[in-house]
Amino acid sequence: MEGEDSPVNDGETQTIGRWEYYEILGVDKNVTLEELRKKRKRLALRYHPDKNQGDDTAQHKMQQVNRAFDVLSDPMKKKLYDRYGVEALTMYENNTITEDMWNVLFLFVNQRFTAFVGCMCFTVFSIVLLAPIFIGLKLDDRITWSWFAVLSPLFFIEFFIFLLDLLVVLLGIYFRENEHTDQSDNSDSFLQEDEKQKIPIKKVISSSLSLLVILLVVLFQLLLCLQLDETVSWSWWIIFAPVLLAQILFVVFQYPAASYSSYQERQSPIDPFYKFYCRLQYPGFLLRSFYKEIIVFVFTVLVAMNLAYAPNSDDVLGEDSGVSGYISWWYITIPMFALVVIAMILSIIENCWYSKLKRKDYVPLDDEENEGEEEPSLFSQLGYICCTCLCVSFLGVFFILLAGWLQADFGFSAMTMLSPLILVASLICCACVCCVFPIYAYVVQKYSKGDEFELPVHKEEATS
């Protein structure tokens, strides 16, 4: 009878093979859920503590069986494990990449979509490059187009993002597990299975919030175009109301990842991740999660206020130079300068004090994970800090130029003011064409190959 089941690791060998979960249960990749249950029940009875008194490895073997069953019985986990291995499974379970995004990756990591994705990326980033150029030409009175035509690249990008987000939502609903597993009458804790829950309506609504955020941003741009083209003469608070509401809904959409239950889960010893909370407990966790959104919201409110109470609020672009405002635009941009400073400080702290911020009571799930985890090297820490500082420096330079142009202190053109955005868009476009797309094509070619998996024949099976 012992030869009927594939032997489980004896506890001394900790190496995780590519197909270890199949080998633990002694099944192939076409195994059904019913076959998995039978195999698990047989191995559970075999390694039950009552039948293995004095065997210190029995509990470890049973944990391996439970882990293998947990992965192979879950459609999403099995798909990730089959196609990308244990690393992708870990990212999924740690919520590094959401399930909805994995569904999109499954769709586009396909050789049939390689050329399409390449063309779309080149088109999208080229249009992104056009947006600041059109805006700069319009503000410098080099073109006399309507603001709807000037902002047409942004409308196209938002339409593309809306379709992509809609695809994510629909795939998330379509692939969601919506069946209840049969509950076993056996009360043995080894044989308990987690009940598969149907997708709740609350989850559908929360997934749709991102679509509403995009629509509100589009509405803001439509109102802005009407206001700048002098088709309407409404209060600037009305013009900015959609984008302010969009920012609030975006925080609501992101809140589940920063809820108190998520915070408690992050305190678990098995979670290796760390964050800098300034010893503020959950309030610090919230601030660390949403400090960018809070600062951007404050900045948007200040912009709307400065335009609404400006001396010439009906024609803010009517002056010979600069933009009319209630107070100096340098004061209005203070929150964005604060964002730059905070981002740089956090990057330095979380990289230079890695060992101090890391969880002291971290307990890895297995020895291989413990052995493979090392502190980042000095080179990688410096590289991450430099990348962060470079990105926020572009942001800081842009807002210095923006405040100077709005206040008409420097006397340069709008194209000069927008030059950091044009440079960043150009670099992103070049990186996409020269680096990202070749890497994407390589990954698609690598993971589109047939999986070479064959359950090994063990000595007990060969002699039985």
C-alpha cells in the first residue's frame, strides 16, 4: 500500500523542486479535484499523529501534503504554479500582484499578442509624448486649436486605460471562483478544506470604482476645456469637483489594502516586509499608505481655491504673462515640494536602515526561503536611492518651473516649463521600445513553451 503514494520529503531534504507539489501527492498535471481529495485523504491517514507516535517528521510531512493540496486544488494558484513556479505563487499570496492583474498577464503573456502589444505600447507612449507638446504650443499661442483638440492625446490615453481597466474587472469577475466545495463529514482537522466563497456584490462594486475614477477624470478635462474655451463661465470649484471626487474614490478603492485587518496581517511573524511608520502604529500605517494621495488632494484644493478667488477668475489666461491667482503660485506648490522631500527621506531611511526596520521576529515558511533571503547589497541600496532621487528630482524641477511660469517670475515659455515632462515621456518611450518590449517578448517566448513534466517513478512503485 505504501507504494501507491509518492513519498513525501522526509524533513531532512528541504530543496523545493519545480514540480514538487505534484510529486508530494503523486499526481500528474491533469489531476481532477476528486482525485486530489482522495490522494490527500490517503496521505492524511498515513501521516496522522495517532498512527505515527514518536515520529517527529510526521507533522512536517502532513504540512507538505496540506500545502500541496492547497495549491493544486485552487484554480488560480495551480495556474500560477504551473506556468511561473513558486516565485509567482509567493507574489500572489503576498498580494504583490493582485489576482485581477494576474488574469491580464495570463491573457497577454501569449505569443499571439506579442506584435499587438508592441505596436500598442509604441502608439500609446508616442501619444503620451504629444500631450505636453500640444499643451505647450497652445499656452505659447503657437497654435489656435480648441482645447478639446489640444487635450485629445490625454482623452485617447484615458480611453485606452479605461478599456484596459474594464478588461481587468471583467476578467476578474469571469475567472473568480464561484463554486462551493462539498463539505466533508469527516471532522479530522487534517481533512478540512476552506470553503470557496461566491464573489460578493461588494467586490464587484469595489472593482468598478477604478472605472468611475477614470470617468471622473475625463469629466474634469471636459469641463476644463469648456471653461478655457470660454464656452461656459462656471466657478472653478465646479470644474475641479470631478477630479477631487476622483481622488477621494481612489483612496476608497485602495483602502482594503490599508485596512486595520491588513495592518494586523502585516504584524504576523511570517510577513518579511517592513515599512517605516514613525512608531505611530496603525495611524502611521495609514499615513505611509496614503501620504501621496493626501498631499496631491491638498494641492488640487489649493489650485482650485487660487483660481476661484483670483481677481480675474473668469479669464485666468487673459493676462499678458502668467496665470491670475488669489495668492502667489509659489505658496500653492508647497505641498508638491513637500512630497518630493518626503519621498527622498523615506527612500533613504528604508534603504540605509534596512536591518533596523526589518521585522525582528520574522519566521520564514521554510529553510530554503530563509537561506535564499539576504540583505540587499550596498550597491542595490544606493541604486534604488539614486533612482528614487532622480524621479522626484524631475518632479521637483517641473514644479519649480511651473510655479515660476504661473507667477511670471522667470519669463520663459510654456514649452520650457513643460520640458521635464517632455523629457520623461521621451525616455519612457525609448525605454519601452529598446528595453521593455524585448524583455516582454523574451518572457512570452520562455513561458509559452510546453511544460516538460513527468511524474518520476519511485522504487516502491516499480517493485509493486
